[in-house]
Amino acid sequence: MAGTLQLPLVDLSSSDRAATARSIRQACLEYGFFYLTNHGIGRDVFQQVFWESKKFFSLPLDEKMRLRRNEDHRGYTPPYDENLDPSSKSKGDLKESFYIGPAKGGRSMFDVNQWPSLDTLPLWRATMVSYYDKVMTIGKQLLSLIALALNLDEQFFELIGALNSPMAFVRLLHYPVGELWDEDHDNFGASAHSDYGMITLLATDGVPGLQICREKHRWPQLWEDVPHIDGAFIVNVGDMLERWTNCLFR
């Protein structure tokens, strides 16, 4: 079963932070997701990021595999390498991805990210580093509003150290069409899952396919299409923050 879901809109630029926090709380309780608008990232930035991402995923597989994800979880992940649904009998998800994390890894004082050659993609690294910094700023602003939504001090997550050395990642995703789908009708681009971490800010390029199931224990499950809104992030609270807040208010 499927339907279309109209998620609430949260305006990050609103001067009434208390009202914005209440909107976030209501959206999380009723939907688990919301659109984030007026966050300060222009459409030209999104277009550049999507364009550079497309150029990387268009490279030959052997060239992408030279940047295969390392032990610090930076780099390229090929199709079938992940299966987000442990109950699935499929050979893996069809998507391919690329992880970009903080400049310093847990065991290194140096940048452990992997980058395509400047000769191949001269603007790629600068584009992704700039985007990473912009999204990090938005994420910190959003977490302060989530703290208010939980009736905590707005600096709570910063005070407990959650934002001092954040393990935040930009994850580029590509869902292939054609051969993989033709060969494997039972697989999904990304199978059913709950996001890990604290929050996810998802930027989409207008291609349909994203669905949300608001009641995962309901049967039959109702999966609803999420329409694209140009320039807006789709936000949801991840498992880590959900478990943490459940412990806090138990």
C-alpha cells in the first residue's frame, strides 16, 4: 500500500525560536520527519553538489574502487556492499555511495578522507568540503532547536560535548538505473531502515522514490511517497538521539 505524505515545514530562519521548537516537537511526534526551509544554502550550491556527485558516480567502476571505503568509513561503497534491512534475503542494496567525514579521524591527526584526483574532478573536493561546512552549521542550529523542543537548555548538546568533535558525514548516494534493476527486481535502492546517528538532513534532486513508513509495527505497512520540495532538506531524528532522549526522560 502506498500514499502521498505532506510533511510539516519548519522555517530555520524564524526569529521565534520557541515557536520553531514547538513545531519541531509536533512534527517529530506526529510524523517523525519534517521539511527544513530557509536554512541558508542556496539552490546553486545544491546544483553544484549534485553535479559533482553525478560526475563521480559516472566514472568507471575500477576508478571508483580505488577510493573504496577505508577503516575510517571514508570513500566509495559499491552496489550490493550494504543491506540496510537485516531481514531481507536480497544480496544487498543497489545504491552506491561516497562518505565524507570530519577532516581528522579517530586514530589520526591527518585528513583520512579520500578524494578523487584533481586531474579527473578538479572542483570535487572544494565543493564537498564547502558543502560539509555549511551543513554542519545548519545541523548545530537544528540541534539547539531540538534541545528546546525537549525542554532543555538550547546549548545542551554543546555543553555535554556532543558537538565538540561531531562524527558527522556527508554521504552522497546514487541509485543506478538500467542493468542492476533489470537483473534484480526484488532488491531496493535502499531497503527499509531507520537512520542511525542523531539527525539526518537529506537533500533530494527531484527524482521520485523516497518513501516513509510512519508505523513500522503496523501490518500491512503503509509506505507513503515523500514529495520533493526544491531547496528544502528532509529531516528526521536518528536512532541514537531517539534512544538517548528515551533514557533521559524515562
